[in-house]
Amino acid sequence: MDLDRRIARLRQRGGDATVSFGGAANSELAIKCTSEQSLAQAYKSVVTHYDMTTIDFDIEGDAASAPDVSARRAAAVAQLQASQKAAGHELAVWLTLPVGPDGLTATGRAVVHAMLAAHVVLAGVNALTMDYGQSVPSGQTMATLAERSLTALSSQLVSLYSGTGSNLSTDQVWQHLGATAMIGQNDTVSERFELADARELVAFARLHHLLRLSMWSLNRDQTCGPNYANVEIVSDSCSGVSQTPAQFAGIFAGFATGSPIPTTKPTSTPSTTGGSATATPAATATTAVDDPATSPYAIWNPAQAYPANTKIVWHHNVYEAKWYTQGDTPDAPVASASDTPWTLIGPVLPGDHPAPTPTLSAGTYPSWSVAKIYIGGDRVLYNGVGYQAKWWTQGDVPGIQTTTPSDTPWQQLTS
């Protein structure tokens, strides 16, 4: 995934990332890691590796919210937060929890209580204002439900803080709240978060000074194509409602900037950190000399042909081919991202080294023979590396570099 590199690129552009532990489909670390000390170290290893200043715990399901698991998690997080502070690094901690129209369930309240009782300093509680299911009153919009949920949650937090010795006013509690809406079609068929809901929720969040407002998810922020037959079935690549690309993001951006909430397509590219920003070209060092010894991938060669998904290094940055390309300079200025076959992944990082050539165990494929005739699709081993014939061939040594790589009958098996 090149996650380190993608985060470095995000930070180059003025953004930042947050690690979220847990989630509906995952087994949060505290479930299986039964030692508080080991659990704290596990969390810390992630925080340290990605140089995080904010972490989130998305606690969903019975296993992740069991009393012993919640207590263990809270103790470990308190330990982690204290150690980070002692080292001069503040660590903001968020809880992301499901809500209904009446706020948190008893289980959700217990998760918050465990954190507060362990003296974890919570940056806030982020309500999953989505998938209400059977509890949705007839005739209410998704925005109205979210507002009702958040209002109930604010009252619950006043009581929860008071119960652990901290007296926060209602106004103060609102500034410890966040909301995440599921744009478009929700998992529950009857629930659809429309563009009008987004505008209403942004206005509500600004009025009450919420600390955080987000959406699930950016990759869904586009209308479904004509080949997606039933938009009532949730897709992870489109919203299921009629919209322009990134229109929800443009609306949500108004929460952070205080700018007027758009009712039409945004004229700039929404950023993932709130606000809007035009796309910023990557800084290009045309005189930079790439060193193969410290490059994680091969240096781009204008004579080399690259199939889709191939990664290369050029001017101290890693690029990935979107489609078959040859001779297209990775950092050539273009008017639109669609005009280049290359996607900028991020910079070459300190400590990078060449990726090893994938090798296969002897016997995985027959060893290449100079005398044997091969046809398209045949696979062989040569010096431990796998190759597949692209067409009829005899006597052509796999892996030999040519001026025009597309002329070689062998394709290296790279994964």
C-alpha cells in the first residue's frame, strides 16, 4: 500500500492522517491482547511509526465493548497518553461510537465511562449518525435524526463527565462532539442521506460548534454509473444519489472554513481536512539524481515500457502507472490528472532501499531451457525468477534487457 509514503505526501500538501483502531469488521487489539502493558506498546508502535498526534477508537460490536475489554483498553490508552506527554508529545484521543435517535446505547455509555474513569483525556466522542434501522421514526430526515442523536449525546456526556468528577457545561460538551454521516444510501434501505441533509447537518454543526464533522466516505462521493443497477444496495465506490463528483465533500468543507454552504458543484477540489483547495502540483527537482541504492523501485527509463500498476522512482518520488506507458515523463506538467499515465504516490523516504526481486522455490515452474519451444502463457523459472511467455519463443533468455522491452517474449511475474 505504500502507506508511509502516502502519508508523507499528504503532509507535504498540508494535510495529516489519523489512525483509527477497531471498526465494525475488525477485531480491535484490546480483544485479544490481554496484557495492559503489551497493549499500550502495541498502540504506541503504531503512533510512533506514523508519528501520529491523534488516534481514534471505533468501537462497534459486543466483543469490542465487553466490560473487561473496555477497561483494558482504557488503562492502556491512559498509559500511552501519559508516556507521550512525558516525552513532550500530546496525543488526542477520540472515541467513535454508534448512536440511535436517543444517543448512545448503554454499552456505548459504558465505553465512554471506562475511558473517563481511567483518566484518559478525551478530545471528543464522534457519533456514527447512520444506520439507525428499526429505531427511525416515520417521516424524519437523516439530518433531523442526526441532530436529535447529537442533542441526546450532549446531555449524556454532561452526565458521564459529572459522574467521573468533571463538570462540563452543555456548551463545553458540544465542543467535545463529532459526527460522521454516511453519505447517500445507508446500509438500511429506507435511509438515504441526501445533499439537503448534508447542508442542514453542516449548518447545525456550525451553530453548536462541534469539534469534528466527517463523512463515510470520500471514495463514495460520486453518483453511481449506469451499470450499477440497484442503488439501494450500498456500494463502496458511489453514493447511490444523484450528485456531481465530490459534491458532498464540497458541502462538508464549509464546516471548517465558515464559508457559505454550496448548493451547486464546488469550483475547487475539496481537501480531506476541511476547507477547499486547488490541486497543488508536486515539487519537482529537475536536477535531482536518483540513486538506485536508496530507491525502493527501479528508476524510470524512457525506453522501458511499464504496464499498469508498475511503480517507479523519478526525482526522489514514487509514481505508479495507471495504464500501459512508455516515454511519458512521470512529473511532466499536465492540465489534469487524467492527462498523465502516472499517479504520484509520495516521496522516497529515509531508509528506503531497493525492493528485492521476487523469487520462487525450485520446482514452482519448469526451469527455462534454451532448446525448448514455448508458447504464450507458458511459465518458467530462470535464476529463481518466474517468467511467462507472451508469444511463441525459442532461445530468448528471460530477463534480458532490450532497448524496447515490449519486444521481449517474456514477462516477469512480479507478484
